[in-house]
Amino acid sequence: MLVRLPRSVSEAQSCLAEGAVPVGGATLVWAGWQRDGFPDLAMSLREVPEAKVIGDGTLGSAVLLHEIDERVPEVLREAAGGVGTGAVRRTATVGGNIVGSTLRCLLPAALVLDARALVLEPDGPVETDLAELLAKKPLLLSLRWPEPVATGYRKLTDRLRGGVPFVVAVAVGTAEGTDTPVLRVAVRDGYDVLSESVPYDPDTGRILRALALTPLGTLPEAVFEAVRDVVGGVVERAEAR
């Protein structure tokens, strides 16, 4: 297997045209390749500047999870810190986690940040939403999001149904194209993610009553209790700003 290390977006585009398979951190694909056979040509984005950026509302797809720090919002930082072991976080990448993983540990955080994806298509870089990213799985270059007012995150240690722990992500931001504040909540339930948004209200009770009327209200009580706690903390921090 030949691994290419493009140093620019245009070089990465050429590699894709040649049929190169993105490897990310190879934490997920390696076992499959050992079982099914290695591709003739692979590609890593670790030398592409656009895929290694951290900060100013942007996170590159080739950033290793252990590199995610105070330059990104708390919700994304906490989500990355809860992935696997230290050894996994030193090799796994943002792109591999969101596009290549079935757990997609960073996805709830990205959703509540109202993140957009910069992807590489045959004609060049294009911005798209997360739903299209997950459906079509193009080559992810980076995530971009507007600055949130406050965020929060919780990973439940009890596995209430199935073998995948619930996670709760919350953020206060603004509705797209407006200055209207909105509160977003995303919960990973097994391999699925429930995501809802409601108008922001400094009264936590009113927010929780609105959330209870959405599909989030059907979650197990212990999970919705975690939603209550995280929402309460986020509202408190938002009001303190």
C-alpha cells in the first residue's frame, strides 16, 4: 500500500482523482484492511494546513483528538476527551471520528454548535451541512461554527440500554442568519443522535418544558435528568456573561 501525504488541498484533490482512500488516524480502518485487504493507494491529510487548523471557530479533520484544547468550545473539548483511551486519542482524528466511526462521539457537540463542514469534492472545497456530510461521506477538511454563548457536555457512565453510553451536549447560540438566541441539545442514544433546538429563555423551567415536548422527552428519565442538569448549567453560564 502506497500512502500519499499531500501538502495542499489541490494535491489532495489530485490524490482523490487517482483513487486514494483517506486513512484518517487509521484507528478504525486498519482492522478492516487486515481482514479484507489493503488498498493500493491511501492518503493522509496530516500535512494539509486546512485540515490541521484549530481555533477561531474552526477545527481541521486531521487534528488528533488529544490536540483539541481550549481553542475550541468546552462541549467539543469534553467530547474529544471522552473518546477511548489516551492511546486512541493520540492517533484518532476528528474526521475519522465523525465520518468513519459508528459512534461519532464528536457529532453531538458539532450539532449543538451548529457546525458546517468544509469538504473536498472533485471541483474543489465546498461547504455543506452535517446531515449531507454523514449521508454522502465526502472527504472532510474541517468543521466551522459560529461562536457560542455557552456550552456544556455530559457522558453518562451507566449504559441504560445497549452497550453505548448516552452523551448529552448543549449550547446556546443564535439562529442561522439572525441574532435570535437559541438553545440546542443533542443526545447520543445508541448509534443514533437526537438533536433539538428551542428558543433561548433565561427561565430553565420553560426551556425544559419545551424540550419535554420534543422527542427528547421520550428518553429514559436518568438521561433527561442529565439534560436538565446540563441545560441548567449552560443557562447559568449564559446569564453570567
